[in-house]
Amino acid sequence: MTNTLDTYNKCIAALHLTCQIANEYDVRLWHIVEEEVPVSHADLDSRDYACELDNAVSKIPFDSKVILRPNSFMQKIDETVYRVKLQSTFRFADNVHDYFTLNGCSALFDGESEELTATYTAPAVVLGALEYALYVSTKVELKDFRLEGYHESYIRELAAERCAEFAALLPWLEHFWQRLNALEGEPEFNHLVKQLQVIVPKIDQVHLYDFAKYKLLLTMAGDFSPLVNHLQAAKQTVALSTP
């Protein structure tokens, strides 16, 4: 994998995780075999499980279908934690989807890219006995996120042509999900989500702001207001300059 494609994948992964956390949905893996599986069993066959979204609350437009990665195993990494290979077919809000697939490289696709598919690994926490369910929490980092399938050859070219842009965007996107993930208080969490509802529609402008220059301000504010303020100021400037 090239560095440019790796940067692109990290951007998508960070935004995917931001939407997942902001929308407050979890994934449950329901055990579907009749016989009881011993808790001490190190490798659980994913074919014995069905996967579904749970507690879905949509606050930022994001459609996702999650399945277990075919022919994968759940690997035990702790007494109650397993490593699970998941596969998401998802679509961001239209403006975000277009930004990551079409803008600046419209010739890549014959038509509109309807969805993106990615495979990633995430920890699953055992809830009770294994015959009931495994639970993939949103309060964890998704590992090994990788776009795949039909889109990859097209995305590789797009990522190369816009590598500087995506490299500048990545620190912002990683900051968003990490800040959301660190919060436990509901009022503060909801405040950040409301700010993201302003930021995400302007995703094509975020890379214009040097993250390093605003990192201290973001830390002091404890939220995304420095970026929100600059995005709104930029909109007002454009409005005033329009004849």
C-alpha cells in the first residue's frame, strides 16, 4: 500500500469512527449455534455468529451495514476480549461522500459511487456466556481499517492526486473521534456533536486550516469551537466579497 493510499484510508477510518461514535450505535454479534461454546476457547468461528447494529441514533448522516468478515476467526486477546474482523458497507452524507470520491478527480468514476466498503478489526467484549452475544463498543479504536474491492484502484489514483490535502485533513479527523471517544459526560458529548453538525457539511474546507496552529486553542476550548468559528468567518468573508 502506498503512503498516499494509507493516508486516505486513515481519513476515511477516522471519519467512519466519528460518525459511529456521534450516532451512538453499537454492533452486537449474536451467537447462532445451539451448542454452548466454552469461554476458554481461543478461536471462535465467525460463521457461528450473526451481526447487527444496535442502539442506532442518527445525529450525523451516515448509513452503514456491518457483517462479519467471511472466513475469519475471533481471536482471544484477554479473558473477556476477542479480536473480531468486521466488514462495513457504508455511505457518508452526500457532500462528504462526493468530497472523498469525486471532487478534483471526477473522471475516475463512470457514475456516482454509491457506497464504500472497508474491512477492519475491532475488539469485542464478551457479555455473559458466549452463547448470547459479543459486543463491539464504539469506545475503542478500530484497527487495520482498509478500503477494499472495486474502488481501491480508483481510490489509489485519487489519493495520489490529493495527497497534500488529505494529509492536512487527517489530524483534524483524528482529533474529532478521539475527543468524542474521551468524553463520558452527556452534555459535553452532545455539545461536540452539535459542533460536528456544523463542521461535517464543510468538510471540503477543513484542510485549509493548519491543525498545528489551532491545536492549543482546541485544547484550551475543550471543544471544536476554534474550527467552527473559522469556518463561519470564512463563509461570511465569501458572502461579503460576492458582488
